[in-house]
Amino acid sequence: MAQVSLQINGYGYILGCADGEEEHLVALAADLDRRIDEIKTATGPSGESRLLLMAALMLSDELHDLRQRQDGTTPPAQEKSEPKAGRRLRGLAKRAEAIADLAETGSPAVNSEAASDETVAAPREAP
């Protein structure tokens, strides 16, 4: 088993992988690092766990879309354009921040900007 040293968001990680898979793992880490940089550009600085959560949600969303396209359940007219992808990234980042706030504090975050964005589905307390 090989061991690979990775840098993601300035933090060092050592992971094991099958022999011959080292370059692939390094490429995956570089892609994750690039995505985290995109999130920081769109949303500003944040904690490490929150950035990793947002990157994971972005990857999961991409995988979901790819599976729908492969299954033929997403018509071509609904596929993302680049400008829409940027808006979607901001929406996902806001949702991830709301989830992270909820996980950290046990109560929904109050964010008037996020509350006014219809792409955000943050839980709300009854009046």
C-alpha cells in the first residue's frame, strides 16, 4: 500500500492508497482544493469543516446531475449554463452555511440575505 502526502486548503494530509493510484489521488486532491478555492472566492473565508462540507455538497450535486443525465431524466433544456452554475454555487454555499450553523448551534442561522434568496431552503422557526 502506498502513502501519499496531500495539500488541501493549506492543510497537509497523508492517505494510503493502492500501489499505482498515487497520481490519481493527487489529481483528486488538486480538484478538491480548486473547488474549495472557488467556494472561498464566492463566499469569503470560512472554517475548514464548513469549506469541506460545502465542497462535498457541490460534488454530490454534480454527481446527482450526472446520474440524472445518464438516466435520461433531465431534458437538455434544463442542463446548467455557466452563469446559472455560478448562481447555483452561491445558493449551495448559502444552504451549506445554514446547515453548518444548525449543526454547530442547534438553531437556524438568521441571515436576511439567505432568507431572501429563494434557492435557500433553511429551516425556520414558527413565530
